[in-house]
Amino acid sequence: MELLTEPDELVFFFGRAAILVAAFIVFAITFHRWRVAGERDMQRVLDELAQARRDTRALATAAEELVGRVVGLEDKLQAKEPLVAASPREPRGYDLALRLARAGTAPDEIAETSGVTQREAELLVRLHGPRQTA
């Protein structure tokens, strides 16, 4: 018994074989392109990762530098003497102006001595100054 006896069967057999070979070739080419694209994408991801690592190192260096600057500024601030503050024994601003007004000092002198404004000194003299009898 012969398998391929008719010429139509032989053409059909070779036609199927040619289609299978063509499909295999298309599959091989597609697989190769897919693999090359995957490698290219992987290389791009690795390059971006390397860039991210470089950026992270640069940021870490900058952060360390900033920490050093902040520590230096803290040291400078601690080394400076505090601002001159009035001691509790010395009268300040309004307290001094009030005492001067009660003592009968002129508003001009109160403003100059205590640091209050002229209008404030005049008001203090009117409210707290010695009463003048008419």
C-alpha cells in the first residue's frame, strides 16, 4: 500500500510542509526580535538604575554637606553671646516711662530716655503725672 499515490495528495502534502516551514521561520524571526527587544529593554532599565544610583549618591553627599553646614551654624549660634537683655533690676521701656511720668518728668525727656513714642509719653504724663492744682 502506497501512501502517496495521487499527484493531488503529493501537492497537498508538500503544501502543508511548506506552510509549516514558513510558520516555523516566521516564529523563529519573531522570537529573535522579541528576545532582542527584551535585551534592549533590560539594558535600558539597567542604565536607568545605574543613573538612579549615581543620583542617590550625589544626594547623599549633598545631604552630608548640609548636615555639616547645619552643625557649623548651630556651633556658631551657641558660641555667640545672647542678645543683651535688661536685667530684672533695671526698669525697661514702659516701666521706666511710667516711673518718670509719676516723677513729673517732661514727655520729651521720657520719650528720649525710655524709648516710647512722644504720644505715649504725653499720655503717660496725663494719666500718671503729678496732679496740678489750679
